[in-house]
Amino acid sequence: MTNAISYGRNMISLIFALLLLAFVVYGIATYPAYQIVLIVSVVMYLFALRLFPFLWLYVLLFITIAVNLAPWTGRYIVDELDFFVAATGIYFLLINKKRQKNTRHFYIASGLVFLCLFTSFDLSWLGAFSPMHSNFYVTPLNGLVIFKGLLWALLLSWVFYQQKADEPEKALKHLLLAAMLGGFVMFVVIMWEKQVLGTLFSGADIYTKVNTFFNLSSAYRTTGIISGMHTGGESIDGMYLILLPLTLGACFYFKNNVVRFTAIGAVVGVMYGVLMGFTRATYAASFIAIAVLCVMYFLQKWRSAAVLETGSNATRPSANNVSLMMVFGNVISYALLFYAVYQLHKFAGYYAELSAGFLYALILLLSTYRRVSTLIALPILLLAYLGFTYINLDSFQSSQWVDKDTVSELSLYFHIALPLLAFAGVFMFNRKRETDLARIGMETIVVLLVSVLLAAAFSGARINIRAETSTSDLNTRLEHWQGIIDSGRWNTSDILFGHGLGTMPTNYALSGAGELEKIGTFEFNKQQETLTIIPGSDLLFSQRLSLDNQGAYLFEIAYKATEEVRVAVALCRRNMIIFEFWAHGCGNIIRRTLPSTGADESKTYLMGLTATKDTFFGLPGALTMKTTAGNVPITIESISLLNANGEQLLKNNSFDYGGDFWFFYYDFEHLVWHIKNLYLSFAYQFGVIGALLIGALIVSAAIAFSSKNQLLSLPAAIFSAFLAGQFAFGLFGDPLDSSRTNMWFFFLLFGALLPSHKSPPRQI
């Protein structure tokens, strides 16, 4: 009987592995570019997995954040990440002969995935490997984009569970290390996008380099390279809120000082991206995630200390009272510290946070170092506080952003003195701790991060500009949500099972709320091999290519249009989404009115274009074209771009292969494509049954931690911080319509952090 069950499981695994193999082989074979590179990379990856079984965590996270071929290939439905995830599944399905019994949590997750497949599947999914012929957002293929994230998450959660069952400590360690890698990669990507890297490695003076790195007044809103056109900045916000609890948890998990400080660096990298996103909801969600994790961690530490103290003292109530007093004393001290530094920031800028961080580290060191008596520590701290006062006074006097005539000296000195009370509390309530330099450094970094986040969220120049539009933004968002609700059918079936994944843009457009005719839309004609564009305010077509430094190019367009159409053409160096009209990085933008043609007549139009200077860390070059005005569609038969040598630089310039190598953007009009609310998204797409299954997953996770007496363990704290951050952000955003982000979201939700049935992970 046992052999029969084992044989059946092996056959099921073999069938799934063969399906995944067919997916990879056919997918790469039909991919428009980079086939050899992908084949070699996947084969090398499979061999490497044999040597390093946990390598998939690092590779998949790296590809998620740093590799996106869609702007070059025009393929967005199935991409390079899918091939590597499928290859991961193939490997572990074939080599893992020792099957662990699936948990209740896994079955609930499977139920959610099968529900989504049942409500969302469409026969058009079978054409996912073909070139794009229309805006996939208003087709059932959008459902496939979202569904594959859930499917891959289920596969990877199964793989991770099999590994975790044998080596729970090792599995958690590699998950946290992979998140640290993701934090550093995200940091580099954001610095590249903001062109900080170019400045840092240039011959600019040190002031310019530092100012560029810490520039929080820029209006440029970073999006990374995973956002596509298509998922706005919310996909990268979702990744921040996935990486932040994991990297912060790594700071507490690892005991090796080198690794711990590396984890701190990863947290700084993630928070740098958060700050450069200038998104109010992400600021708040990040703060909540940090707070939840830290509170749970320190609560467990204080509880453990109380248990030890109770065991060594006969008077248990007294020990508990002391521990409780320490908890409340620390809470009040830290709350006052954050408030005081935030208020001082208004006078001294970020020097308030930096000087407070140095003073905080010194206080922790002197309060915990047993060889330094209080009589010696107090004079040292007094001198340090005088230095703190001098730094902030000097910053206030030299600041160009503070109107000194409107600030009273009494108010200034009061806000400089206010942190003194907080620092006194920190010193007093940390006297019984042991000296740990790594921990002091980590806590100092956390204090600095939270302080800077508070300042940027509530007093930064850019965020204040956005705060001025808060009321209008909220009204716009409420109208948008009402429009989404009105676009739904809401019969009994839709209420129970949802409208299906990715259906909102189609329903929204059909209801008229989408107003595609205003923002622009398009379609590729398979038979005539043409591109038809309905002119609009935001639709932009692009093809990435290699551009010479400030070279001259000849652009030619062959088209049909029964009325005049206004176009804007340029050679630009840009990332995915620019968010600001001035941030296009283009050479000469040629704006022309194309003459009308007869119904069966086509015309050509020539333009001369120039490119901007290229650099090693420069953004990718691209031809961009926008039809900005016109009352009729324009049908484009071909587009040509020649360099000075007469070489054709564009691929698929006659649209023989639909949208291959062409990529479309909507830089500013995103409400049409996104629900922008996680709770409404669950109700609209998953229905009552799906929402209950998601709730059941959260309850199941709590039960799993509780059954192993790990409700305050580090994995439980990370998981709670992850949920708190995502659901706080979900009030005004929905990062889950990006398959890359929702894959990692559901990977964690499907049980990556849950305790193993064999042996519990180390307690914090």
C-alpha cells in the first residue's frame, strides 16, 4: 500500500514536471529574443541547484528586482522570470523523492489558487506565447498575468516547505539572506534610476555627490524596473513591504556581527527606496511594519528577561513589576525621542536625526558598559549633549530653508532641550542590559531610519507638495472606487466567487469610466500587419535601442489618417515610468501635425532626431512616439529609424510580429488599470469565498505559530509585520496586480515563515 501511494505521488510529480518542462521549452522557443542566453542560463541554473539547493531563493529574487526583458522584447504575459520559476519546480519535483505530508495551510492555499483558476480561466490564455496584438489590460490575458503569480507562489511554497521540513534553521537563514540580497539590489537599482550612480562615479565634487545621494526634494518618483508600464509604482511599493520585514528580521536573527551589520545595510537600502518613492501610503505602511516587528521582538525579549529574573528571585510579583515598568519606561522614552527629534528637524533639518543617532549610540554604550560608573558617564554625556546642541544651532543658523525671523529663540532652545528628557529615559532604562556593539549599532540604525522616515513623511519638501493635494487626491480615489463598484455585475455568483482576476480594467472601460478614447489605446491588425492608435493624452509607444552619443538619426513613418493627427517623437533615455513631465531625458522632441490622407491612401513623413549623451550608468535609450491629439485613429504601416550610416535600428518596424519589441506606457493615467485598494480588490476579484480563504490563511498561520508556542517568535514577528505593512498600504494601493510582486506576497502568505512540523526554528 505504501509503495502504491509513493508510486502515485511520483507519477503526479513527473506529470507536473513534464508540464513545466513543456512550458519552458515552448516559451523560450517562441520568445522573440535572447533564446540562447535564456537556454544557457536555465541549464546552468539547474546544475547550480544541484550544488546549492537554496540558490533558487537568491536567483528568483534577483531576477524579480533587477531583470526585466519586457521593454526590449515586448513580451509581458510570459517572461524570463516564469522560465526560471518553472525550472525550479522541474528540478525539485524530479529530485525530491522524500515527500513531506502537505499541511492544512497548503490545502487552503491550493483552494484559493484553484478558485482563481475556475473564475478567471479563458481560452485566450493559450495564446500567451504569441506576440501581443492589443492592450492586454482589457483582455482576459490580464487575468493570466495575475494568476501566474499565485500559481508560482504555490509551487515555490511547496518547494520551500519540503526543504524547511528537513532543515528549518537553514531554510529560514537562506530566506533572510536572500531578502538581504534583494535589499541591496533594490538599493543599486534605485540609485541607478535616480542617476546617483553616475554622479558618484563621476568627477563631481564631494558636496555634489552627497547632495545627489540625499536629495529628498526631487520631484522624481522612483519605480525601479519591475513596474512595467503597467503596474505603476505600486508593484515596487509592494516589494519594499515584502523585503523590509525580512531584512529587519535578519538584523535580529543573525548573531554574527558582520552578517548583522550587512543586514542593517540591507534595511538601509530598502528604506532608501521607500524614501525616494515619495508615496505617503508606503511611508505609513513601512513605519507600521517596523513598529510591529520591533514591538513583538522586544516584547519577547522583555518577557524572556522577566522569566529569567523570576526564576532567580523568590518574589515573582516584584520581578514582573520591574519588567513591566521597564517596558512602559522604554515605550515612553522612545516615543518622546521620536517626537522630539521630529520637532527639532523643523529647525535643523536632517542634522537633527544624525546628531541624535550619534548621541543615542553613545548613551547606549555608556549605560550598558559596566566598567564605566555613572559618575564618569554623566560628564561624558553632558559634553556630548553640548555637542548635540552646537550642531543643531549651527545647522539652524546656516539653513536656507528656515525663516529665522519667524522663529523665537525660546522655541528653538525648548526643542533642543526636549530630547534631553528622552535620552535620560533611554540611559536609565537600559542600565541592566549587557554591552553588545552589534546590537547598539543595529538599534541606532533603526532609530535613524524611523526618525528620517517620520521627517520625510511629514515635513519633506516633496511630500508637502503632495500633502497640499491630499483632499483632491482622496476625492479622486473615492470616485474611482465608486466607478469600479458600479462597473461590476454583482450578481450572486460574482459576490460569492468574484469577477475573476484582472477583469476590472475591461469592466471599467466598458462602463465608460475608463475613458480610453481620452488617454489613448491601440490595436495591431494581424492580417494587414499595421498598428492602429486612437490618439490620447498619455499613451506612448517605445522601442529600446542602442543610441550613439548625441548622434543624428532619420525617422520615417508611413501612415493613414483621414484627418490631421498631432504626434511627438523623440529619442530618450528613460526608465519604465517617469511620473514627471520634465524627466523624459530626451534629445530634441519633434512635435508635428501629420497631414490627412485619403481612405485608401498612405503617406510618409520624415523627421530628424538627436540623442542625448550616453554614460556607463545612463538610462536605456529608446525611440518614443506619442499621438497627442486627433479626432480619428491613425493607422501606422511602418516606422523606420536610420543612423548616419543608413542602418535600420528598429526591429519589427513593419509590425509583422504584432507588438514584439514594442512596449507601451501610460506614465500618468493609472487609475484606469488599477483598483488601488487591496480590500476592494479582494472583494472584486476573489469574492466572498476567496476573501474568506485569504482570511483562513491568516488564521491558519496564527494557529500554526500558536501550536508550536511561537506566537512571539521571530518568524511570527516578521509575518505579522509583513501583513501589517501590506494591509496598511492596501488602504490606498493594490500591489498584487503585478505578478512579480504578488508571487512573493503569496509565497509568504502561503506559509514560507510558518514553523516546521519537525523542529521549531530558533527562538529570538
